[in-house]
Amino acid sequence: MIIVRYLSVDYGDRRVGLASSDSGIIATGLCTFEHGSMRQAVDRVAQAAAGFDLIVVGLPRNMDGTEGERASKTRAFGRVLERVTGIPVIYQDERLTSIEAESVLIEGGVRRADRKSGLIDKLSAQLILQAYLDSQKR
């Protein structure tokens, strides 16, 4: 049986959330880090991507499904990341994942200051990857 290791990236202007899956069934949040530039974010994610087979990047689409400026930035990030790592990058619609992540954290009793510290980004990456894994089961 072939095991594919997945890394998920929630790329934002200031922070990046990461999640992974070794089973292809369940996504697990890894970490969040802050960055000052796309290049810095690519370098950090490339370090984390060692040993992974596929990178799933959350693609922020507008509510009507179109792609705006944020999606263009994310695709540029993905292209550079794929070139630097040599690992295939695919995109997963991430509409409403940040809202869903915040709701989960609120329901879990996580304080506002702790939610703003990057937990939302890590959980968003986890939700992005879980949505991708679930779509592959169908």
C-alpha cells in the first residue's frame, strides 16, 4: 500500500497555518508562524515540507466562486512553493474556513487573545486539508 503524506497551508498576509495527514483520512494541525514576505513564507513552508508528497494550499475564493486579488497572491505563493520544493501543489477552496475555525474555538472556550495568536490559522489549515481528504474519498 502506498502512503501519501499531505501538508496543508493556510497562507495569509501575516501568518501561515500548517496541517498534515499521514493517513489520508484525518488532518492534524501542526503550527502557525508569522512572516514578513512571501519569500520568507515560502522558505519556512519549504523547510516544513521535507518528506511530504503533496501540498494542499487553501485558495480564498469570493463567495460567488470567483477569484480576486487574494487568490492571485495565493496562486503566486503556490507556484513559487512548488518550484522551490519540487512537491506538487494543489488548491482547495477555503471559503468560510476561518469563520468555521473561529466558531470551533469559541465553542471550545478558547479566549479571544488565544484565538488571535494563530490558532485560527492552524485550525483553518486543518479544515482545508480535511475537506480535500474528504473530497478524495468520494
